[in-house]
Amino acid sequence: MATVQLQDVCKRYGGAGGLTAVQDVSLTVADGEFMVLLGPSGCGKSTTLRMIAGLESISDGRLAIDGRAMNAVPAKDRDIAMVFQSYALYPHMTVADNLSFGLKRRGTPRAEIERRVTATAAMLGLTEYLARRPAALSGGQRQRVALGRAIVREPKVFLFDEPLSNLDAALRVATRNELTRLHRRLGATMIYVTHDQVEAMTMGSRICVMNRGRIAQVGAPLDVYRNPADTFVARFLGSPPMNLLPARLRHAAAGTVALVAGAEVPLTRWSDAALAGIAEASFGIRPEDMVLLPSDAGPQPSITGTVASVEPLGAETLLLVDTEGGEVTARLHRDTAACPGDAVRLGIPSTAAYLFGSDGRAIATDRAVN
Amino acid sequence: MKAQGWGDRLTGLLRRGPLLAVLVLYTLYTTLPFLWVGAMSLRTTAEISADHYGLPSPAHWGKFRAAWVDSNFAGYFWNSTVVVVTAVVVVTVLGAMAAHALARYKFPGNRLLYFILFSSIIFPPQIVLLSLFQILVNYDLYNTRIGLILVYVSLQLPLTVFILEAFFARIPQDLFEAARIDGYTDLQIFLRIVVPVGMPAIVTTVILNFVHLWNEYLFAVVLVSDEELRTLPVGIQRFMGDYFQDIGMIATGVMIAVIPVIVVYAFFSEKLIQGMTAGAVK
Amino acid sequence: MPAQAETARIAVPATPRRWWPASRQGGRDPGAPSWLTLMVFLAPALVLYAGLTAYPVVRTFADSLYDLENMDAPRFIGLAHFLQIWSDETFLRAIRNTLVWSFIAPFLDVATGLLLALCLYAGVPFARFLRIAWFTPVLLSYVVVSILWLWIYNYDWGALNLALRAMGLDGWARAWLGESNTALAALMVTHAWKWAGFNMVVCLAALHALPSEVLEAAELDHCGWVAKLRHIIIPLMRPTLLNLYILAFIGKMKVFDLVWIMTQGGPMWSTETVSTYVYKRAFAWNTFDLGYPSAIAVVWFVIVLAAAALLHLAFRQREKLEY
């Protein structure tokens, strides 16, 4: 069990003027924590993981595991285990050999190897496949062998590099649950890289959203979802993503109001002081926070527009609506009856509003709502 | 109904007639010459002169013993075996190591080296033949097994590297990183991961190199003149005098040279076909 | 929680920021090899290649500028050998023979191979066995093949003449290798006999790799066998066929054993190839001069490389135009 600390870690390729893949990443993963590195492809999350593993050198900054500096320690001596996207099983070895391989390399006593392999195989339901080679296993079984290979090692830190992306949808959900249970059971420190927000939200103790080589935000999944630090995080988490509309702020004695797409939304989550001096901002509203108002509804903050398309998903219905502020998506009840071309009125609860400054950063709320 | 079925089958046969004829004729075309030599190998030259297409009755199996012992085919066979087996082993080891380095490691000049090796595959042999002769003479390697072995290794090296590099490059990078986390050194990664995983390709190159070198003639005839060191292809040719051919003995010698290849082919035909066509099939 | 807050939580060590050795920073990647590792893997092969391929090639180039009749006292003569080459009738004859063979014979090889592959592809009985049987000649050495065909072409008792006489075509029977107008063609047939199986196997693999949907679509478009072959199969197999052509071409530019054992370049230089001529000039003539044959080898080396590069470029160019 261990803590992992990254401090101002950078990764640069090539000489001066070369590509910077990771910049000034500082992150502490606590003992026993399940940390998810989340971001689009090319955001530097895999590179960060590989630097922790020792598969890439660290250009600048410091990496420590359990307080011990690791920058110059080769991968094999870091006491980490990694599960790869392609599983990286040794194709010429049986499942049992794949599991015991890393232990043998480290000179673990034979009886101890035997014990751990048996226990791990039993835990993962691999006992009857121990004598098979990877080619004779299904995708899910291979995935479990890859997992088992990490577990038998009883490493300080588990690293996962998109381990579920080669599985089909049903298996992915099952394995997700299995991994979560495994984390609870082992209580080990795990760092998990993915581009899939559902995996991040469901599995992570905390998630670390990365963008263009930098950390955009770190926090518990729901915290990050509820309080995105900037427009990138706001739109990356959530499907469909948060609607962002240009807004002008009107400061008045009764409180500040956002003028957005023809609607007037009172900004009740912010004090006047917090918004002082701000004239324009991006106004954010999540699709699921919008409500479809009946034509006879009383006056309340709402925007009107024309339905561009209707996407009934079964459990819910998505409405794409053209408004004067741009296209917005609303996530509504599955029985919503609307046709393209209909004029609709979408209510915007002022408690669900987000504001982002011209630099894209969230304007922090300072009034408790709920 | 029944009549129509027969009619269908008849027209089917007629339509396929030409096809079947081609098949039969071509099979005879490839196999008959071989069977013919096989028959002659069991007949004396006198019998052959009387009737070139007679059956081997009685079969003179003793001719094989005579060729093996009296005509020194045992020696030729031994020379071929020593030279070819050693060369194949060496070229496989050197080629696999070089292919691994080219497939796995990024370093300046990697692709240049690869291109140079690759183009060497099409070099006409004359461009090295004459100078190799001089070089071997200079270094007292002319007329030695070791000289011929070294030349054979250099001849097959480019093709070996080419085939193995293509295969090794397809081994996923993740496998190497997993091995590195498990504590493998570069050399161990090669021995424990690349060699076992790349075994199908290695076997292919072994077969290809073996057949090529077992049949090699030009360098064997130029670089070795000592009767004691001649390999099979050169040895057989000794019986092809300008004015007199000991047809019976040549046929027996041909069979001695061919039988090992045919036996191997009988057991590993698919692997041999794969090996010989490696590089041409995409 | 914004990122800054996270950073602040890290316990910053009291030691100076750059406590790690500076030389480690931006060092080589753990995945990159050390020079020692690279050398261990590459050096043996490279040394051998340098000594027994690269150096000999350079030395042949150098030799071509010398008169080497006395190997201990080479005499520099510049480009004299190269000037001599252009008036060497035998060499020009050899070049012509080799080029004819290299450019024309591959059509025979590849076409035979394709035809045989189509026969097997059509689903005949014993296809597996036939494939193996037809491939056998590929495994035989040129020495063996040459001896076989020397006998098949024998004037008195060779199988070919016996067959012709049996059909009453006595007039056609001849010493196939002994007459200058048939010898080269006879060698080509022998060469094709050895290599047809190779082309067949490669074509068959390519045929089996064809997308079956396309062939089925062609059937729906009412294509018969001939139309399917002409409009679908051959165009789809073009890369394979061109590849085979180039392979056959290069093989024939190099051919030595077959010619040397069957005709030694005769009669009257009608089957002389560059390979046999170089060999003769170097080792079989009374004058032992390696300089002149080296010059021939150099010229031939350039021609072979240029031809291979040209074919490659030409075929690639056409690929580009079509897609």
C-alpha cells in the first residue's frame, strides 16, 4: 500500500522546442485510493501513467512512491503492476505461467508463488483455465488473466491503461463492477487511465481530468460533475454535454440577472460581490436540468426556440432546440411529445445555472443553494 | 427425374473435362521426370542404355551403397550437412538478433540500415563472387568449410533479417513493457519473449535458408575446389563428363541429394511451402 | 475543487527543489536502448555484412579499374575495362539474352501459376494433394533440375523427342539444347517448370484472400467465369501478380546454375547470360584476370538495381493512377 506523489512533472519529447506531452502535473494519490485519470486522447493521461510506471522518463519534476523518489528507479524496482489495454499476456505461456512469471523473476519462494496463484485464480474464476494458453481464452478471460497477473504481485500500486476498451459493452459493465469490488477487497492504491467518463464516474474515489497535458481538475466524481472548474471539464463530463450560451450580466439592486438567449435568469447562486465588474460570461446549463414548460405556464426564466430534432432514447428523450443563443440540448421525460418545427419553451431553474468567465474558468459560487 | 440427374452429371463432367485433363497432364508433367530418375537410380547404366524408360527390375539397391561408399557421396553428403546446418544456425541467430534490434529499438540510422539490408536481397551474386574469391584467398579461407559457411551466412542474412523484422515488428509493444515491469533485461526480453513468440517466423527462415543453401551451387563451385570438401550439388556434377555420362550413377546421386528434402517435405509440406513463399505472399 | 487547491496539498520537501541529480533529467527513455545493447544485437550481423557483402561490393568496384592478371601487382587502368565492354560482342549478346529471359519469361511463369491456381480454386478433387505435388520442383536444386531436363531434351532418347516421334512428328524432333534457335527457349521452359509451383501457391493464397462478397456481387451481376476472371479476379490480384513478376524478373537476372550445367552458354553464345559470362571470364578462361569480369559485374549490378527500381516505380505509379 502506498501513496503516489507527482510534483510539477513534465514530459517533453525531442530537444528544445519539442512537443510537451505533460506539463506541471502535481497530484497526490492517497493510500488505498482509486484515482482515475480522465481526458480525451492526447491529453497526456497515458503518458503520465507510463511515467509513474517507469516506462517513460520524467523530463522534469518529481515522482515519489511512499515518499521515496522514483525518478531514477527502473520500472522493475518500483513495485508497481500494470494492466495494459491489449492485456500484453505472454502468448507462449499458460495462464498459470503468466500469473507466476513476475513472481519468479523476483525470487519469490515456490510455495508462496503456488499459494498466491491459486488464490488469485480462485478470486477471478480462472482456476479451470490455468493450463490454457491466452489464445484459447475469450476476451473477458484474457482480461481477467491480465488483472490476475497484477494481483498476484501484491504490488504497492496498480496501474491500469484503458483496460476495458477492448471488451464489448456488456462485459465492460460487468468488469467495471468487478474492478470496483476488487478495489474494495484489496484496499490497494490504484491509478486508472480512461477516456470514458462513465468508467471514471462509477469507479473513481477521485478523478483527475486532464486536458492538453495539464490537470484541469481533481476531485470526487460528483464534486467535479457538480462544480466543474472550467468549460472543458463542464463539457467533457456529462452526456450530452452541458449547454454553453453567451450571456450578458445586468447588475441591479434586486440582484444580478443573466440575459441569455432572450431569457432573464436571476443568478441566485452568486453574491453581487462575486459578480461585480463582470459584463459578459458563458452561461451553462446541463441538459437534464432543463424542463419543458406547458404553453400556459406562468412567467419564469425560460428560453424559447424551435425544435430541430427529437431523439427518443427510450428511457428519456433528447430535444435539440434552435434558440437565439445557439442550439441547446434538453434531456426530458421519455413521453415528451414534440416534433421538429414545434415552438417550445424550456424552463431554466436558476439553481442549476453555471457561469464561466472569458478565460473559460468557472466563476465560483458563494451562496449555498438547495 | 433420375435420367435428368444423370444428364446433369454428364454435362457437368463434360464441362469439367478440360479442367480435369489439365490437372492430370500437369501433375504428370511435374512428377514423371522425378519418377523417371527414381527408376533410373535403381538400374545400372548398361540397363539404362538398353532401354531408358524401363522399370527397375531387378532393383539394384546396391547402387545406393556403391554411390555412398565408392563414389564418395557419403563425403559430399557430410560436407553439405556440416556447411548448411552450421550456416543456417549462425544466420538464424545473427539474423534474429539484428531483426529484433531493427524492429524494436528506435535509433538514428535504423531505417537506413534496414533499407541497405533489404536492397542486398536483389544484388546479383557476381558483384560479390569475384571479390569474395580474392578475400577468402587472402585470408586463407579459400577451400575451407569455414570460408564457405561464412559466405553462406552473409548470402542469407538480408532475407532472414527482412522476414524476421516484419514478424517481430508485429509483436505488440505492450508485451515488452509488461516484461520490463516484470524485471526483464533487454537480452532476456529477446530470449524469453521475442524468440518464443517469433518461433513460427524463425522456423520459416530456417526452412527457407536450409533449402536455398542445400541447393546452392555457384559459390560452392567457386570457393571450394578440394574434392574432399565438395558439397552435394558440386559432387553430382563431377559425374557429368563432357563425353561420357555415367547416367545410372548420376541418377543415384540425384536421389541421394533429393531424398532428404523430399522426406522433410513429406512431413512438413505446409510449413515448407509457407517458408519458401515467405515474402511473396502478402 | 480547482486544481490549485490540489497542488497546495502536496507536502513540498524542505530540501532544495532540484534534489535529484540534474543529469537524470530528460535522460534517455527507459524504452530506448543503450548503445551497448544495440551493439550486442546488431554488431555480429553488421560485421559479417560489412566484411562479406559491403566490402566485396566495394572491392569489385575497385577491381574493375585494375588489370589483375597478376594478382600481386595490380595495374591501374582507369575506365579501360568499361570501354572494352561496349565492344565486347559476347557481353552484349549475354545482356540481350538475359534481358529477353528476364522480361519475357516471367509472363510464362506467372500465367502458368495463375492458371494452375485457378484450377485448384475451382474446387477440384485432391486439390490439397495437387498443390503439394506441383510445388515439389521448387524444392529441387538447379543441378538436379538441369540434369533431369538435359535428359528430357536428349536427341536420341529424351522424353520430348520420343513423344514427338510417337505422334509422327519426326521432323520436329531435334537437339533442343544443341541448336542456337531453340536452346534459350528450352532453358526458359525448364526454368518455368521449376518455378510454376511457386507462383501457383502465391496466386492461390491471393485467390483465397479475395473478398468473397465481391465475387458474389459479381455473380449477381451475371458474370460468367471468364468475365469474373477478367473484370474482378485479375484486377483484384494485380498487386500479387506484379509482385510475382518482379520476383521472377530478379530471379532470372541472377540465373547461373541452370545455364551453366545445361549449356554452358552455348551453342554459339545463344544461351550466354551475364552470370555465365562473368564466370567464364573469371575462372574458365586461360587468362586469369579478375579485373575485366569485375567491370562486367559492376555494369550488371547497376543494370539490375536500376531495372528493379524502375519496375517498382512503374508499377507503383500505375497503382496510384487507378485508385
